[in-house]
Amino acid sequence: MYTIVFYVIIAIVVFDFTLDRWLDYLNAKNRKSKLPVELQDIYDEEKYQKSIAYDKENSKFELISSFLNFILILCMLFLAGFAFVDQLAGEFTINSIYKALVFFLILGLASDFIHLPFSIYDTFVIEEKFGFNKTTPKTFVLDKLKGWLLSLILGGGFGFVILWFYYKTTNMFWIYAWVLSSFVMIFLAMFYSNIIVPLFNKQEPLEDGELKDAIAKFAQKVGFKLDNIYRIDGSKRSSKANAYFTGLGAKKRIVLYDTLIKELTTNEIVAVLAHEIGHYKRKHTIQGIILSIIQTGITFYLLSLFLSIPELSYALGVSQPSFHIGIIAFGILYSPISLFVGLGLNNLSRKNEYEADAFTKTNFNAEHLISALKKLSINNLSNLTPHPIYVFFHYSHPTLLERIGALRN
């Protein structure tokens, strides 16, 4: 039985890799030598060729890094690598909870160190080559150290409680894990920008002036109570521009990247924020949290069923079934389900983006939003002609051409 499970796991890993490479091939093949008429005012010829070169560079990098991941996971499966790490963790402690935490710590650190050269190359070679990188070596190192510390404290703490639930209640642990995960999701939705973001970026209230007045005026017009508008030093790491809405209730806030403020006009920024407020007004924020909670509950329930199957651990070369080995096997076996769930969520997300755009069109100005989207595409050297199948699988937003068409019709 466990031999069948092993080969099913191998088949899923191969399928995932093959599917991703096929989608990347379609996307690369769809690069246009000439833009659609509606998009020809975005790039001049030199800038457009640069965007194609940037897309090619990223595609090549993605191919190499994903191939490495593919080879590593196959080696771990065929050479009983997970069993080796399990044995190594067992040399530190015999306590089941601490052994699982050490197991995931070893895997996490090993994976991070293996991928570190790729992260460095992506930041300091590719992003630097195309004029995006603003990250200094000092910032890069500090980000990495802070990331490790957060993972150790938050990830380790969360993992400890989940493991404690499991070894205390076994098959019923999924209910307690679900309640805890739901609480954590809601807490982070409310306080992420207050607690986590300041560890990496400096946030300051937007100064008084034309922009703040224009935002406040629009918020009042649509009945959106907003007391917190912040500027964040996004230029500390990249020249790419962005803005986001975060929080719930009294804790909601709008955060503008300093690069966005620099690149866009006041009306264009208000249009971008109108889009974000549109998500809130159309209940997309609450919808996303509810769907995440439901999905998490179903996933934990399925995990509780799979963990009772010792063949999952046997398939990975471990003679003594355990939570941490079972969760590795489950993670791979769950991949096809995750793929279909992701397709549904992406489709819903694209629908929500259209609705938020429509809110902007109705309550502010469609052309200002179109202008902002075009400028952001230029700023980010976006691929303006992705393959429709690639969009279907990977895009949470409609393409720029689709959004312009919807805004103008």
C-alpha cells in the first residue's frame, strides 16, 4: 500500500512541475512583437523591448530555480531524505512535539540556505539590471535575520500549539487548530500593518496637503470612515509602486508607497484608493476572510483523516508514523485539490477586481484609474500580453487590457 502512495506522490510532484513549465512556455510564446492598439500609448519602443527583456530574464530565472526545487524534492523522496531529517531531529529530543519543531526547523533553514543565492541574484542582479533594486546589502541581511526571528517566534509558537492539540486530542485536533488559525487570521488582518510592517518599513501618517484633502473628500463622499492614511518607505527596497488597504473596523488603514506618491498625480492616487475602498464597500475583505476560514477548516479536517494513515509515513521511508512526516506527505497529496481551489479563488478575485474598478468608475473617474494602471504597468515593466491560459491559472487580477475594456464599456 505504501508503495502505491509513494508513486502517487512522485506522480503529483512531476505533474505540478510539468504543468508549471507548460504554462510558462505558453506565456513566453505569447510575447507580442506589437502591442494591441489600446495599449500602444503605454510603452515607447525602447521601453517595450525592455519589458520583454525583463520578462524573459525572469522566466529564465524561474525555470532554473523551479528545476532545482524539482530535483531537490525528488532526491528527498527517492533517497529517503525526510527520514534522514526525522532521524536527525530525533537525536536532539525524544519528545514528539519538540522533535517535530526541530524537524521543520532543519528543513526550513536548509531550504532557505539553498535558495539564498537565488534570492541574492534576483535582488542584486536582475532587479538591479532593470533599475528596480534599492535594497542595500545591509537591508537584505537585516530582512533575512528579522524573517528568521519572526518565523521562529510566530511559526514556532503556532506550530507548538497545533502539535499540542494533536497529541492531546488526536483526530479531534482539527477543530482546535481551526479555531486557533481563524483567530490568528482575523488578528493579523486587523493588526498586521501595526505590528509586523514596522519591523521592516517606516510608516508615517500622510502629511496635510492637497493629496490628503482629496482622499478625505472622496472618503466622505462615499461614506467611508477613514482616519488612518499612511506613507510607507517602499523606495527603501524597490522603485516599484504600490498601495494597499488593511485592517477591519476602526483598525482599517490605507497605506501608500512613497514611490506611488512620486509617480502618480493626486487624481490618479485617489482613483487607486477608490478601487481599494471599493473592495471594502463590496465586502470583498470580509468575503476573503470567511473563505480563508472555511478553506482552513476543510484542510485541517482532511489532514486529521490522512494523519491516521500510517502508510503516509511509510511512503517517505519512516517506520514510525508521526505528525510531522504525515503532514509532509499530506501537503504533496493535497496539491491537486489546492490547485482547483486556487483556480476558483483566482476567478473570484478577478471578478472582485472588476467590481472594485466599477465602484471607482461610478463614484470617481474611470480615466484617472486607467491612467494610473498604465503608469504602474510602465513603472513595473509589466507583461501586457500574458497567455489567457496562464492568466486563468495564475492571475488574481484581470489583465490591463481587460480592465481598460471593462472600465470604458
